[in-house]
Amino acid sequence: MRYHINAKKRSILMHDRPVKPLDLAVFWTEFVIRHKGAPHLRVAALDLAWYQYLLLDILFLVAFVSISLIIILHVIVKKIFCASKRNTEKMKKN
């Protein structure tokens, strides 16, 4: 019984349209013909290069920044530990 009620609700929603589907299809076909292919309705992704479409340029940028930060942190930590190691060795000798 629930299926029947849901089917009726969906049917009412689908039939409550200001324009019939065939008229809508005719309108859009004529619209595209009038505007010579309607380039203003094209998806912007069609004009992107493949590496931009796959976001590879962003991925490489994030990877480059991440690796650079890791290397910089590694160098800083290494210098701090080397400096502290030298200080402890000087203290042991004295």
C-alpha cells in the first residue's frame, strides 16, 4: 500500500509541470539552433587542459609545498639537535 501511495505522489509531482516535456525539448533544440550551438551554455571544464581538469597542477603544487616544508623542518631540527649536542659535548669536556 505504501508503494502505491508513493507512486501516486511521484506521479503528481512529475505531471505538475508548466510545459510538457516534448515542448521543452523543442524549445531547447530551437534555442541551440538560434544561438549557433549556444557556446555560453557549455561547461567550462571543456576548455581546460587535461592536467587542469584532473587537478594535477594543484596536486603538484600541494606536493611541492609539503615536501619543501618537510625538508625545511628537517634542516631546522637537525641544526637544533647538532647545536645542542655540541653544547653537551663542550660541557662534558669542561
